[in-house]
Amino acid sequence: MNAREKKRDSFWKPSWGEAVCIIGVVLYIVAFFALQVRLYEGLHMGMGDLGLFEQALYRALHGEFFRVTVGTIHHLNRVIFADHLYLTLVLVLPFYALLPHVYTLFFLQASVAGSGALAIFLIARNKLQSEWIAVCFALSYLLYPPLQWSTLNHCVYGFHTENFLPPLLLFALYFLEKRRLRLFALFLLLALTTIEYHALLLACLGLYLFLFDKRNRRIGLITFFLSTLWFVAAIQWVIYFRGDAPFYFVALTPLADALRNPESYLFLVTPLRDYLFCILAPLLFVPLLDFPLLATTIPNLLINLFALTVHYTTPMSGKSHQVSPMVPMVFLSAVYGVHNLLRRIGNPSLRLKLGRYSSYVLLCAALFFNYWLGPLPFSRAVEADQYQIVEDRTRTLREVKALIPQEASLCADFLIGSHFARRKELYQLPIRIGKVDFILVDSDPWFAHRPAEAPSALARLEESSNHELLFLENGIYLYRKLPEPPIQHTHEANFSGQIKLLGYTLEAEEIKPGDSVQLTLYWQGLSNIKTNYSVFTHLIDENEQIMGQKDNYPVSGLYPTTEWTPGEKVVDRYEIVTGPEIPPGEYSIEIGLYELDGGKRLPILDVMGAPQDSRVILGKVRVVGE
């Protein structure tokens, strides 16, 4: 350390290059925080990712250890670590506790992403011994389209802990270069916590250090074994909670077959070419100058590529959070590659000029590709309405929020649901649509994100006798489940050990011809049901002729039996319509369950478990004359 560095350490005063980098990072944080807020307020961000992470943090603050309900029907109320090991969330939690709002996540994400430029600046200055070149690399980093897209999470997904990897890894390697091994170990461990499959990159990086860096061979070996053990332990953690393999194991399954039959996987060539162009072109393919270092990304690249074979296209996009392992490595490879190239030039003056001019070209390329491929509002790759905010709809959303109690359960559309993540029970349409207290549907196909889903849900809700329309404005519908009436008549029946009838309620036991019988059934799930059973309700005369009928899946077709949980009570209303020609007299109500395909009825078991009947006769209804 020279005298200048000692003086700076005793009282830090930034150099002009450091000052430029800090200003650039601050501008990046402000810009991308503002863009994420605009995307969120414009109803462009979905609940499948943003809602998942925010609900996990919200419930963790309320003593429920990162549990979530957002997700598939098979993983309701699960721990978020069941899908991946996002241990970084534990570090995010204190910040979220200080300000429990989605904006906290946006600010943290933008801040972490931008801070990577400081690490690149320090690494480049240390390796290339030039403030100018280091500044150009840092600014190129901030202008890098894949970094910007991943900060915005493809403008849809909102937040991902994977985006914390680039600066953590870059600072780790900077501290390794400076021989500050404790800080290196700390940042390496933090990088491992972002998500479990990032350990593959770090293991490969350890191999690179062992094979190509004589000074750090021992550290490389330790890094390799530590990362490998972390990955294996994390997979066991995932298996413990989920009981099945992570998506990338499924995605890599065809790999062996691809090696035997490469011609059948030629369809992967085009997306791979486009992906590599998106990753490397903004740096003018300079990372190829240190190909061994760049090759550490191959396992993650294969995971992204073979995700296409299971129809998961997002990883193979330079706009998604799955690009995060590539970002630090392409810049490290570029810096190290330029260093390796310049040190071959014997003339120091020529070496400095060549390095400086090439860094200017690199910065110009970064500006061009930011316009060509980036996510900023003026960029060519951005759709005209990407950052649109429709004021009427945001006002409507505020009105809807005031109508839904904080403790109520909610099922909502993909995009609009991300605004309701701070609650204990939140489901994505159509999961548990027949069970929740409120259903929020967006009829606008663009905003609903999945056009076929909203009309289907609306059609069933409009016909449902179990729900009422509470609010409608600007295409946003809010339905409320009707209050649960008490059981009027206890009547138990065991349907094949799967479903139990608890009783029923009749709104009126005397009707006129043409009126409807208002019947409420009370079910209870006894086990995990694998078949979606339909319910039949018949009004029959003394000759067992059907004089009125209403058949449908439970809760007006909104709550299939496959979604019921053991012990859960389900309230199920029916309106059995009678014709004006029905003669006066007494009629019985019969009900039961059956498979729609084939019509096979579910048997009713006696106390010994033997089949007894396939229907239940409830009370009688009297039809009186006019």
C-alpha cells in the first residue's frame, strides 16, 4: 500500500472515478426504483413471484416462518423454501420489518443491482491500473440490458433474490484479489444464500481458481467443496419440504438423450444463439478473451437452455432474473480478458492508449445496445404501453382495497392480486375460488394477463347462488361469498370414506308451482380427494319421478372436491327450479355425488364401512296451489 492509499484509508476521499461511479449508482437506483413503482402501480406486476415473496415476508413478521398460499393447489400454505432455498430472505426481513411495503423490496433490489458497478470499478482499476478504463467498465455495467431487465424482473415478476448474486460475487472476488480473505468468505457465503443452484456457478468458479490461479489454488479448492456441499444440502432441504425434484433436474433430464441424439435437439440452437448474443453483444464479445472464466457459467447455461424442453421459456431470456449468474461472469471475463490482452503489449504508453480507446468503444457499444435491447422507456425493445398507468383503474383498485377486510381470504387475478400480498390467505385465480371470502376478477384481457381465465370465472360467479356481486367498476369485479347459515337439519352420511354430509338447510319447506327450492348442503372432506365429483339434487314425487333438478360441481362449480382438505367444511347452495305444471303435494329431496364421466355414483357407507346406498333422502317440501 502506497502513501496515497494509506491516506485514503485513514480519511476516505473519493477519486474522480469513484465519484462518477457513485453518482451513476445513485442514478441507477433512483431510475429503476421509480420504474418498478410505475410498473407496480400500473398493474403490470404479477402475484406469482412478487406476491409470493411479499406474502412470505409478511407472514414471517406475523410468526409463520415464511409460509405462503400463493402458488399451485398442491402447495397451499407451504414454506416458501419448499421451491428453492431463498435464504437471502432472512436478511431482507429486517429491512421489510422497518417498512413493510412492496416499495422496500423494489428499493433493495435496485440498490443491490446498482452496487455491482462499484465492484466492477474496483476490480477493473485493480487489474488494469487505469481510472478511465475502470469507469467505462462500471458505466457499461449500469447500462447492461440483461442487468436492467433482471432488476425489473422482466417487468412482470417484480422481485427475486437471485438478483442479489452479481454484486455479492463481484465484491467477493475483489476482496480475494486484495487478500482480504475474511470479507471474501463472508460475501461468498452471502452469494450462496441467494438461491441454491447458484452454488453450481460458485463451484465452477472454485475449479477455475484451482486450475488457473496459482496464488488462490487452495482457496479455489475450498470454494469448490463448500459450494458443492451447500448445493447437495439445499437439494435435501428442498426434497424434505416438497417431496419431488426441482425444476432444473427435470429440465436436465433430456441432456443424456441429447448427447446420444443431438439432431432431435437442434431446435435449441436458435434460442441459444439469441441468448448468447443478448449476453455477449453489449460487451462486443470481449468476455470470450477469457473463455475459461466465462465457461464457469456452463452449468447454469445448460439449466436455462434445457428448461425449454419442459416448456419453461423464461430462463432462456436475457430479460429474466435467471440471467443473474451470467451478469457478473461476463464482466469479470471482459475485465480479465482485456488485462490478459494488454499485458502482452510491451510498450506501456501504447498499452494505456489501447486500453483507454477500447474502453471508450465499449462504453459506446453499451449505450447503443441499451437503446437497442434495454428496458428504459425510450429503448427500442420496450412496448409503447409498458409503463402505462390508467388512472381510473388505479383509483378503482384503491376503492376495492377499502372493501376487503385485512383478515379476509382473497382469490384474485394474476396482475391485480400483487397489490394484496400483505394478508394471510391470498390465492391466484382460480385456486380456492369457491372457498375464499372475496374474489377479485379483472375482465380486461390485457390486465387479467391470462385472457381465458377471467371470463370463465366471471361466468361461473354470475350464475353462482353462493356469491353476490359487491363491486363493479372499470371492468374490475369484486364478489363476496354469502354468509354461512347455521345447519337447520343435522343429517350425516359417509360417501365412500372421502366426503361426509353433515346436514342441510331449507329456506322454505312450502313453495308454489314454478318456485325454486333453496337448499344448502354442508359437506366435510374426510381425505385428500383425487376425483372431482359432481353433486345431484333432485325433487322427487312418491313414484320417484324427478320433478326438479340441479346438478353441478360443488359451490356452483367453483370449488372442485379435488381442492378440499381433510376436515374442511364446505357450504354448498342449490336452487332447484320447479315448473309451473308441478301438481300440489309433498315431494322428497334426494342428493348424492357421482363421477360426471360415466355417471357412477359414490356409495354411502354404514358404520361398519359396507356400501349401503348411493343417495341420501332429505326432508320433504310441500307444493301448494295458488
